[in-house]
Amino acid sequence: MQQVSAGDEKSILERISALREEIKQLKERRYSLIEEVRRLRQERRSLIEEARRLREQIRGLREQRRKLVEEVRGLRQQRRELLEKIRSVVSELDYQRKIAAELRPLARRSINAIKKRIEELEWRQQTQILTPEQEKEIIDEIARLEAMLERTMQARQVLMELSEKRAELMGLRLQLRSLGEEIRKRSERISRIDARLDELRKRLDEISPRIDELTRKIEELSGEIDRLREEINRRVEELRGLSEQLRSIHRGRERQRLLEIYAEKRRQVEEKLKRGEPLTLEDLKILYATRLDELEEEAHEEEAAGPSG
């Protein structure tokens, strides 16, 4: 059997010690990386959740903005229609002003006075005896006054319509101002939403590259963790092999020790045999043992029994 020198055994022991230290350091490094990956994954989860909330806010604000834009579009359409109506009313008002300017002197006349004068003339016509010339004068005067009454009433109607048209124009302009205010308010809300959307998109633009960076870092560290696991496994395998080699060395030494014990006992039995001394059962076992395991079993039994004296 090949003998292993003390130097070889020492070298194996030193390598085992070195491997255990290397495995320890590799495991510490791997654990540190696992903790780092756990931290990075937590950060990435937080950022992904924040990005999800940002996208939801952006969608909500875009929907609000879309509705406001639709409202503004509708209000502007109403304003255009109202402006067209105002232009029509202004045109009518200009025409009525011209007519009113001509009829205003007539409108200043007293309708009651004209009616009273007509009644007086009719009463005179009915109660007095008049010459044909006087009758004709009264009839002509009544006709003139009736025509004047009609024109005066028409003038007052035109002035009334002019006043109503002015009131209508004022109401339309108030509506126009109200529409302008509603458009302004919604436009300001749209501007605020746009500003908020810019902030959210800016934050999302900051988060997205960071998420990608974390993903790459996690993949890189995960690869390093796998590499360290393989390195640890290789060293563990080497350590297992060296440990088995060391046990084999120890078993070899034990075997050699047992062989030496057997050789000595066999020599003693052979001397007893030469001297003609009777052999015990144990002596016969030693003398006729053919396999080392029988000798080892015998030696172990003897050791277990202890010294016989």
C-alpha cells in the first residue's frame, strides 16, 4: 500500500482550511448580493407602483382635459352663434334707429290731445248745424288728425320696439360676456391640467429609466449570485473530495496499524505452536484468518473487550 507522507496530509489539511475560508467568504458575498438584490427589487416595485399611479393620474387628467376641451368647443360655437345674432340685432337696431330718428318728433305728440280734438270735432259735427264748407273742413280736419294719430302711434310702437331691441342687445351682450367667462374659466382649468400633466410626465420620464437601470442591475447581480453559487458548489465538491481523501488516509493508517497488530499476534501464535503449547480459539482465528476484514473485526472485538492483563 502506498504511504502518504505527513507533508501531503498537511497540504490537504491546509487546502481544506483554505477552502472552508473561501466558501465562507463566497457565501458572505453571495448573501450580501442577495440582500442588495432584495433592496433593489423593493425599490423597483415601489417605482413601478408609482409609475402605475402616475399613468392612472395622467389618464384621468387627460379625460378631464378632453371633456373641458369639448365644453370649450361647444361654448365657442355658442359664442359664434351669439355673435352672429348680435350682428343681426345690431343691424336691425341701426335700421330702427334711422326710422326712429324720423318718427321721434311725431312720437312726442300727445295721443290723448289728438283723440280729444277728434272727439270735439266729431261732437261739433253731430250737434251743430254746419254749412257744407264747414262740414267739409271738419271732415278734412278729422281725417288729418286720425292720420296724425296713426302715425304717432306707429312712431311710439317703433320707439318701443327700438327700446326692446336695445334691451335684447344688452341681454345678448351679457350672455356673450358670460360665455366668455365660462370659456376663460375652462381654459384656465385646461392650462392647470396641462401644467400638472407636464409635472407627471416629467416624473414618469425620471422613473422609467431608473426602473430599466434597476432591472439591468438586478439581472447583473443575479448573474453574479448564480456564478458565486456555482463557485461555492465547486469548492464544496473539492472540499468533499479532500475530506474523503483525508478519511481514506486515516483508514489506511488504521488498516496498517491493524496489520501490524495482526503480524505481531500471528508471530506470537506461531512461536506458541513451535513450542508445542496449546492454542486458544482466539489463536486459531488469528492463525487462519484469510481476509483483512476478519482481522479488523477481531481487533475491534479485542479492543472493545479491553486489556486482558
